[in-house]
Amino acid sequence: MAEPESAECCVPPAGRPSLGAEAAVALAARFKALADPNRLRLLSMVAAGEDAEACVCDLTEPLGLGQPTVSHHLKILVDAGFLTREKRGVWAYYSVVPEALGDLATTLTGQLGSAR
């Protein structure tokens, strides 16, 4: 004999709201920005710089990439909110957004932390 269906089987568990479609797209874009080894290295290099900033002119040689490629990767990190860009004369200087990685971790643990 079949077991009776429970009316509660399709009711989501109480707790934190799940990640909505729009928020998932935004979060995926931020993770995609970090999913490239060169961008991770750039973020690390900028963070390690004096005052957590670096000039684009100082980032090309250590990566072994041309300035246009490095600038492209830096733009992706700026667009994702991990770096800021400031023009000083002919050079662009990039700074780490201190709360960016913490905000990403908070969002992730807030959404997935209840799955434990």
C-alpha cells in the first residue's frame, strides 16, 4: 500500500530566504571576475601594494602580459566592485575596495550557511 502524501513535502523550510534570480546573476558575475588566475594575481598584487594600490604600469611585467590585456582584466575587477580606478596624469592607479571580499563572503555564507 502506498504511503499517503504529506501536504508539507513541498513547503520550503523556514529560515533565510533563498537567493533570487537577479541576485544570483549578480553574484555569479562577481565570482566570474575572480575565476581567472590573472585577475586573482592582479587583485593580490594591488592588495600587496603600498596603501593597497598599484599603478597599471607596475602590473604588466610581473604578469608577463601586455598593458591592454592587464587593463582589460583590471576593468573587469573594477566593474565587479573589487577595485577602484583613479587617473593620475597618464597613468591609472587601482585600489582595493576593502569591504568587497567581505561583502562577497557575507552574501555567500548568508545564503549557503544554512545548508550545513
